[in-house]
Amino acid sequence: MLTNQSSSSVLTLWISLVGVGIGLVVGFLAGIQPVYLGLAVGAILVVFLFFARFEQVVLALLILRTALDPFSAHQIPAAFAIGVDVLTLLYVAVMLLTGRTVHTDRFWWFFAGWVMLQGLWVILLPLGGLGFDASFLPDSIREWVRIFSWLMVYLLVMQLKDRLHPEKIISGLFLALIIPLTVAFMQIFMRSVLPPILSINTVEDLVSASRIKGTIGHANGFVTLLLLFIGLTCWKLGQSKQRWLWFILLSLLIFFYVSTKALFGLIMLATFSLVLIIPRLSLISCINAVLFIAVVLGIFASSEFGRERLASLTSTPLLNPDMDISRAILLSQGDGNSFNWRLAHWYLLLNLTQQYPLLGYGLGLSLQAGGGVYLPHNDYIRALTEGGIIGLLTFLVFLIVQGARLVQLIRTTSPSSSQYKLCSILLAIFVSMPVAMITENIWSHTTLFFYWFTLFAIVGWNWNNLPPAKNTPPAKTTVL
């Protein structure tokens, strides 16, 4: 354990060294390209604010994430993720060097080990141990960095422990809804005002024009993010004295949820509702759940596109006993049925995995394995294609451990506590994910998991020993 004097001396030394390094970099960039100099100065300012106003900057970063996807063409979300990674590692290094606390938990260490294990597929790719060669290495590295960023978000949020109360952090996360919901409202308005026929040339354009996505890259990604915040709103609805405000927000979120026209979203919402009512099963709760799902289905079916989506199920092996899987695959190229297309794509990928059954084609390379047009639309087949049988098993273990962690927290917290209720909400959301993974690329929903692991870190704290929503100085012992 470092003393205060020695800790300050070490910190001063490191600040001096960093200052010298910054001076050299600034002089170098000024001579090469002034734009780079501006970016470097901006980065230095962010780092300064990060240490000077740690809690506020972390909350700002968490809130900002939902506004970045429209700039994906300029790699802004990727740059943001890398920036968060660097800031987190820098903060942890400084905390260790100055003898301060670095908060982790057992799940974080499991998460870190799992992420490192995924890195083996990145290493094996250029060595020729997988289905693809080293030319696909950049794509594989990009996927690993995406997963690694979730680990860093978890670690960064853990450092707010003993500084901010969980309820204050979660309340702040609702600010992340402002921009996506505003954009979603504009999309609905423009869709209803402008004649869609002017811009519709293909079936894909028709589908795109009839769905909203907010600031998220795809309507399917938007619907999973909305489900997460629907769960948080339900939690706040049970905690707040001004329930009518949260009821208005819940109604608004459900309206946008249905407007995404995501059929799998209805399954997720039904699963979420079912898991919530099972522990307190009663006639009233069952009636409320049925009415809720009926209202959502009614709103979904109120539009022509929604009715067509529901009617399309009658032309699939799910609801048509006269149609087997083989016929559905044959018809998938011409009937425009997305479920039958999924069956054909799964059949193709499952045949491909037989060539490299043990380790697959490489991390993040299921898109390329399937022809470079569509993702698998099934996260279990994706895991099998990318990582083989071993990769699929590691993916399943990762899911199981998350579920077990939530169940363990529910068993060890008081049923009357807000932490217990949040754990129940997160468990209901979590159970809906593996169900949706059967027909959707949930694993590719980066924004969803950014906030999921933020909440997963918070819910594991001991809420009984935390300060009442005010800042406290970190301890002077090193814990890692």
C-alpha cells in the first residue's frame, strides 16, 4: 500500500512524463497536418476532463452512445469505442500507480477470460487453423475489439462504485433516449407526410420506408434497445412516486417499439412479460399480461405492413402443416418470405460448417462465410460458423453464466429492495435475448450490449453499503 506522499510523488512524476510526451507529439503533428493537431488537442482535453470530472464524463459517455450510429460511415462509433477502451485502461493504470481502488467483481474476471479466449480465433486465423486465411484478419480483429469494448465499459462503470448511487446512474441513462426518440418521431412524421411511392423502387425500400430505426443502424437494433429501456421504465414505475410520468414514457416507448415493425420484437416482449409474471403468478397478473400483449399485437396489426408480416407466418412451416422445411427452402428465393429465406440461409451455413466443424471460419466472419450479403439471423448458427463446436460451446457458457449471475443476485437480495426488482427486470430481458437469437442477429446489436453490460455491472453492487447518491472519495488501497 502506497502512502499519500509517495502516491502524490508517483502521480506528479507520471504527469510530468506525460506532459513531455504530449509536447513532443503536438510539435510533430503541427509540422505534419494541422487537422491532426486539432484532434490531438481535443483528445488531451477529453483526458483532462476525464480525470478532473470523472463521474460526469463517464455518464456523458454513456448517454452519448445512442447518438453515434448515424455516423458509422465515418467510423465514429468505432473511434468512440476505442477511445473508451483507452480512457478506461489509462484510468486503471493511474489508479494502480497511485495506490487507489480499482473495482472489479467475479463476473468481470470471467468476462475478461472469455474475451481473451475469443482472441484465440484471431490468432489462429493467420496461422491457417481456420476456414479462412489471413486476408480476413482485419474483420476478425474488428469483431474482437467490439467485444473487448463491452468488457471495458463494464470495467469503467465499475469504477463509479462508491461514487454514485446506482439509481442516479440509471436515471441518467434515460437521457440517452432523447436523440433516438426525437429522430424516430421525425421518421414517423416524414413517412406519413411524404408520399412513400416517390422513393420506393424495391421490396427492401418498401420495408425500410415502413419501419423506424431512430439513430440506430437498423430497426431490429432499435427494437432491442427499446425493450431494454421499457424494462428500466417498468422498474422506475414501481419506484417513483410520480408514476404518471413514467407511464407516459412507457406508452411512448411501446408506440415506437411497435412502429419498428420487428416481428421478433413481439416474441421478445411476450417472453419479457411472461418471465416477469411467473414469480408472482395470479389471475390479475395473467389478465394484465394478456391485455398488454393483445394491445401491442393490435397496434402492430393496425398497419398494412404489420398485417402482411403476421400473414407471412402462414406460409412457413411454423403455421402451415402442409409445408415442410425442404419446400420452404425451395420457395424462399421467390416468395419474399423472410422466415423461409432464413431457413435457406441456415441450411447453407450448416452445410459449410461441416468442412470446419471444430473451430469454424473465424471470429466475426459468418457474413463472409455466407456469401457476404446477410448475417446468419441466428446467433447459435453464427457462433457455430465462426467458432465451430468449441466456439458455440463458449458462447452458450457465456450466456448461461450471465443468467446464473442474475439468478444468484435475486436469491441474495431482499424481495422488497429496488435492487431485487431491477435484477428481476434484467432477468426477464435476458431470457428474451436467447429466444430472439433463434431468428435474429442479437449479438450484432452493439448499442444494446453497451447498455446491457453497463446495467450488468451496476446491478451486482451491494446497494445496501452505497452512499445516498452523492460522491465519495475513492479508498487508498489497491484492490484488483
